Amino acid sequence: MSREDLYSKSPKKVVFYSKTWCPDCHRAKMVLSAHNIPFMDVDISKDAHARDFVKQLNHGNESVPTIIFPDGTCLVEPKNSALEFKIKNFS
């Protein structure tokens, strides 16, 4: 995956924007991993470009997790049920 793909609204694979201390990020990563969904994890506290991209998507907020799927959909701080629904309809 190219660097440019990390800052795209339609990446080639799932991109997961997170912060290491975020419990919701850990929970959502466990859901994706349990379903064998490969994803690129980008820590926005270590990547200024990613932080700016997340803020652009979230009206100036550094909301994590922000998860972007190849079909262009984006989930922000999803509950497990919303993430499970997306995974079931993910191709």
C-alpha cells in the first residue's frame, strides 16, 4: 500500500486510524482481527499527515477509531454492532 493510499477516501484495503492509548481502537481492532479482515493501522499521534486527514474527515476532531474501507465508506468510533454489520457486508 502506498503512502498516498493511506490518505485516501477509497484505499486499496482497510485503513484504521488510531491512537495507542485508545480503548475503543483496541476493541475495534479485535473485531476486525477476529473476522480476519486485514487492515493498515495508522497511529495519528505519530503521523501528522494522518492526523490532519482524520481531522478533515471529522470536522476538525481527532476522532478515533476512524476506519476507511475500500468501497469508500467510513466508520467513526463504531460500536461493535455497526462494525460487525459492515464486516458482514464487506467484500
